[in-house]
Amino acid sequence: MHEWALAEAITVALLKQSELRGSKSIKRLVVGLGELQAIDREIFEFALSEVLKLYGLEVREYALLSEEAEFECGACGHSWKLRELELSDEVREAIHFLPEAAYSYVKCPRCGSRDFSVVRGRGVSIVGVEY
């Protein structure tokens, strides 16, 4: 249930900014959910609404955006997305459970190198806040 911990981390960050602004009221919040984070959106959304209430933050509207996983090869510079790879369901689940597992199963489709970085689609982030 890491969704609850992630919801709390987002809330604590918002709380700190709200305290600096002198208001616990937020018009709109946009949260990015990385594909590699394996977030259950329904649980995260429920957890976020409950934790926001617990900390006394009022968020009138919020949106959850999916961020597709994208990689870039350190050897040849080629970029690709997770969906472009032919991976078994077991491997996809391993990567979603532990994103670092990608380095064991994925290689650059162009040159075959395992020297790549995750450019997008990892973690959870606050994309935007409107007060």
C-alpha cells in the first residue's frame, strides 16, 4: 500500500508550501503518476483525498496524469518507450514492482546496450498547483 505513503508525501509538500503562502486552500492540484511506479490510481486517489483532509488542506479540484515511461541510451542516444518493448507479463510486473529491475531486462532496441537512463515515467510528482 505504498499509495498511502506517496499520498502523504504529496500532502506534506503541499502543506509546507501552503504554510508559506498563509492559506490551506488550493484551487487545483495536478499530480503526475509515473508508469514505472505501479500506482493503483483508485487507491491513490482515495488515499490522497483522505490524507489531504487529515492535514486540513482543502483542494477543490485535482487531476492525476499518467506519465509514460521513456528511456534513453547512454551509448547511442536512442530514446524509446516501455510500451515499444516486447516483454513478458512477468517481466513487466517485475519492472512495475521494482523499477530498477528494468536494468536487468531492458536493453537499447537500437544498439543493445544496457547503459540507459529513465528519462520519464518514474515516481510521483506535483506537476502543478493553482492557489
